Amino acid sequence: MIKKLTLTCQMGRLEEKVENVRIINPFLISVNSNGKPRRCDDLRFVNGYLSSPMFKMQSLGGDVPNVVHNGDELFTRDLEKAF
């Protein structure tokens, strides 16, 4: 178990707070050529604990009717420059 130590200063008095931390994900800030900063989280440790089921969709015409049913609601989201 990792201990997180936080120091805060309130009214001229330094206070120490210790908390148990289960996972700490490192991140970095990457700046593109236009100068726009992007936060990049390193989730490789967490990904190691997630299941990765293997599946193959042969064709939309054959597979979509098995997945999508009348009354289902769908939505899409277009993430710009997501990876």
C-alpha cells in the first residue's frame, strides 16, 4: 500500500495528512506544434487488470441484428485527435 503525504498550510500552521492510495497513474503534459498543451495519462498499469475479450465482426449486415434490437438507444461521439 502506498501512502500519500499531503502538506497544507493553514493560518501559518503546517498540517500533515496521510492517506492510503491504491493506484497512482503518472501523467505528462505534451505541447503540440501550435503550443496547445494536452494531458496524457499513462494507464498501462490499470490496463493490465482489465479484460480484453477477443471478438470479430465479419459483416455489419450479419452482426448488427444480433447486437442492436428495437427500442435500443445509440449515441456517437467524435473525439478530435483521440488515440
